[in-house]
Amino acid sequence: MEVPVYLIAGFLEGGKTNFINGILEDGFAREDATLLLCCEEGIEEYDPRFLRNVTVVTIDDESQLSRNKLKQLEQKYRPKQILIEYNGMWEIQKLYFDYLPSNWLLYQVMTFVDATTFNMYVKNMGALMMEKIKDADMIVFNRCTEKEREALRARNLKMVNRRADIYLENMDGSSEDYADETVSAFDLSAPLIDIRDDDYGVFYVEAMDLPARFDGKTVRFKAQMCKSPQFQEGCVPGRFAMVCCANDITFLGMALISSLSSSICIMITKQNVQLQEKDRMLLNAEKETMRANLMRAMSHDLRTPLTSIIGSSSTYLAQEEYMSPEEKRKLVRNIEEDAQWLLNMVENLLSVTRIQDEKGVASVVKADESLEEVISESVQRFRKRFPDVQVRVSIPDSVIIIPMDATLIEQVINNLLENALFHSGTNGPIDLVAASEKSGLSVSIKDYGKGIAPELLDTIFDGGGTSENHTGDGHKGMGIGLSICKTIINAHGGEIHAGNHLRGAQFTFTLPDWREY
């Protein structure tokens, strides 16, 4: 059973306990049994008046956290929902990928910060603080004075986490939004808006969030001209600016400056028209090949598990009286495993309907998505089916945003993880590594098994990868899954490759147009 988890993050005296007392007083746990994991004890204590339906478990040391330990607590207390008051000195990434059971679904991450000590934590523990800022759905800064409010707004926190709702709570208990859309930091009535060097980051955030404010305005600022792969015949003006903390310096480019906007937009439009026409011709030429590959893969990947289900069920019906309980359970387990495999194949085939339009041409509807969130969803989905398999995840510390269909990319990652599990021939760990380099963004899935036969590398994505049964697995082919992985990645404008490293197989795909903050 899936259990919703609400994570309360932040450093000591940030207001976490007060918030928990407040929601409990408002009836958060009135109807649903709640497990409250306290990983950090401060001056404030939980109000016993509101703990009637709440079980509080204290975890004093991070060494006490493990997936098995948390699962035992769930089985013991049977909660309908879980609150975690997390220790500010512990890495949240470890909680996501190493500690949470697969059925514990992270519904919301809330970070609470004492505004009067924020600068100190950023200066001395910047990575830990930024982790809690960039991962949060809601951020609350307590004990704000006018000086703190101005300092926080000047830090451009929206550049670290654009999706979070950020609130500034004043000393008197009142609160206000971090972004005030009614007030501009600049004199918009001036004939020439001069942007000081120190104000460029503020201008960038305001221009990106509220571009209509600067429509038709003349703006002057000092900038560097950056050559970008997206603008082959032009340059993007911008400058390196501090994004929240001194160790986090990012180039903030303004692609829509009035002096360049018309020429750049015309150039992009022409390039897009040319690229779309080329893509249309290529995709039409590949359409029939893709269909043929899928049909060939289906003939193996769907027929063999169906044959196994029919054989197991027939044996059970004919020999039921003569079989031991263990033999019966083994046959039922085989049927369940093959049925799960068929379900996964159906999900893969349904993915094709998301990729192709009414003319059968591969295309996807993209939206800006966080790579970290997509990988987390994929790994949780995989661990839900295979809780005993170790998946080691490595992702960049920065926030990476990519235009994609998140459901389809999750399907690709899940297919590659299952492929590593079923075809490596070992029970070793699986590594999932995301890397952002000058050459591009890549996601790799590595196993530590027998690798891929060299003669299969050139055709492994064409639906015929198991034609000679090199996998040694009579019912789990990789044809449909890998063929659809290639189709999905190509539809996103990326590439996917298979190969061998020194100790096993490795699949790597790339995605274009990514942005790093």
C-alpha cells in the first residue's frame, strides 16, 4: 500500500516543530493514523494535546535510518500518512534514494529557515542549505525584518528553485510572498532603465517571470556576449551572477533583448522551419522501419510469456491433485511474473500512442521538467516492483531543467533498469549516472554482468536483439522495450547508445536543450 510522506526540512530553530504543531492543531491527523519521525530535537516540543492519533518515533542518529528500519516501523504502526521532521545536518538525497521504502511516496517537501541565521548557514554549509532550498515545494523564512526581506529578495532564490512557493514571515506573525508582482525593483517609467552591476540578477529574474513589464522598454546593462548552440549565427548577451550563494555562479543570458530580438527570432524561425521539414522527411522514411521492428519484437516478447502462462496454468489444472504446495506456489509465481512482464510490454506499446500523431509521425509534447524529479520517480517505480535490487544513483548537485515528456522519459529509464536486472546475469548493483558536461547531458545505466554480445550491438535497438536468444532468458526479451526507448529518445531529439564497459553492459542516452542552474 502506498503511504504519503510529508518531509519537513531545515536547520535547528527554523520553525519546523511549530509548523507541525500548527497543522496537527488544525486537524491534519484527526482522521488518519499518522507516524511522526523526529530526526532532530530542538527547544520546541510537540504539543501532547494534538498527538491523540499520532505515533512519535525519535531517530537520534542517521545510522538508525535504513529502508528496512522504516519498513518495520510501517508494519508495526500501520500509518495512513507519515510526517518526517528531518535533521538539517543530514543529506536529503540519501533519504530519497537510500532510506525511503518504495511505497513511501513523497507528497510534499517543506523547508523552514530562520532568516536571521540564513547567511551564516549559507556561508558555512552552503551545499546543505542549497539542497534544502532547491528540493522544496514550499519554503518559509521565519523572523524576517525589513533588512532580511531585502537581503533574501536580492539573493535570487527563484533561480535556485523556480517551482517553490516562498513566503517571508515577519516578526509579528504576518507573512508575504517572496515575489511581489505589484512592485518593480526598477523605475519602469524612465525613458532609459539603467541596470547597475549589482542589480543584474534581480533584473534577470523579474524579466523572466514578468516579461510584459519590459515590453517596449529601453534597458541598458553591462554584459558579455556568449555563443550558444541554440543561436549558431548570433550571440546571447548576459553575465555571470551569484545565484543565491557565493559558490553558485551561473551565466544568466538574456536571449530576448530588444536590440537583438528581431534578428534572432527571424533566424530561429527560419532554422525551425528547415529543421521541421528535414525531421518530417526523415521520420516518414523511418516510420515503416520502426513498425516492422516493433512487430518483429512483439512476435517474441509477447508470444513467449503467453506460452509460459498457458503451460503453467494447464499443468496446474491437470496435476493439481499430485502437486505439493511448494510446486503449486512456484507455478503461480511463474504466472504472476509473466503477467507482470506482459503488463510492462503493454505500457511500452501504449507509449507509442503518446509518441505518434494521427499521421504516425513521431512527436512529443514537451514541458520543462526537473531531471532529478524524473529520475527519482523512475527509481521509486522500479524499486516498488523490485525492492531487493540495489540501484545506485548519481546526479549533479545543480538543478537541471529539460524540455521533455516526463512520462516517456520515465518509461525509458524504467526499461533500461529492467533490462540491466534481467539480462546482466548477476545480482550485482545497477548504477544510474546523470552527467552534465560541455559535450552535453547524458544519463547512463550500467550493470555488472556478462555484457552484450558484440554482434548484437549494431541491431540491439531494432527489435531483434533476442533473435538468437543471447540473453539466456527464454521469456524476457528486450526487443520491444529497447526499440521503444530509441523511438522515445529520437522523438526528443536525443541519442541512445549501447556498449560494454570493463565489467558489464552500459546504455547511455542524451537529451538536448537542457539548462543548468
